[in-house]
Amino acid sequence: MRPTVLQPTAGSVAMRGRGRRIAAACLGAAVLLLAACQAQPEFRPLTSEAPPPPTFVTVPTDPGCEAARAGYALGRPVAQPLLEELLARTGSGSVRTSAAGEPPPAPADPKRLNLDVDAQGRITAARCG
């Protein structure tokens, strides 16, 4: 008995060709959908209407008040000897105490040390100005 060899028929060859065409059409549709989803960049011409670049200002450092040196006094009660020591350590010209959360004084003085004091009379913050 001879083995049966299957020969491709005209219909099966045509089916393979049709399947490839369908796959190619699906792939093309997918590519078009993905291309349609991409956002187009906004055209922004360079004109003289563009704002100028920012300028940077160097603030001169005045060694008149260094509030960072008052950190040791945070949490301590306000007393005259402590205020005198703060004046000496920070290099400030004067000291002002105010209730915590109160706005800074109207005439700002960069050489003045401002101390925020809580209801118990303890220093909660120190800053210059």
C-alpha cells in the first residue's frame, strides 16, 4: 500500500493568500490607529514677542545678622542675659521679640534679629529682618 500524499489544491493556496492579505490589512489598520493617537507638537515660532530670559540678582551678604547662630536658643525662655548673648553671637544690632505667627515688622531692618515667642515665653523661631 502506498502512502497518501496530500497535494495542495487551488482552493487551499488561494486561502493562504487571502489570510495573508487579511493579516496585512489588520496590521495596516493598527499602524494607522496608532499614528492617529500621537499628539502633534504645538507650533511655536520664535518671535520678538517671547518674554526675555530671567535675570539673576546676586544679593550682597551682610554679616550684620546671622540668624543660624541663634539655633541654640530655640525652646529656651526669653531672658535679658539670653538676649544679650544672642546679640553677641549673631552679630545683629538689635533684637525684637514677637508672638509666634505675628507678621514681621513694617520697617524691615536686615541687622535686627527677630525672635518668635510662644505663649509660655519660649523662643520658637529666629530670623533676621
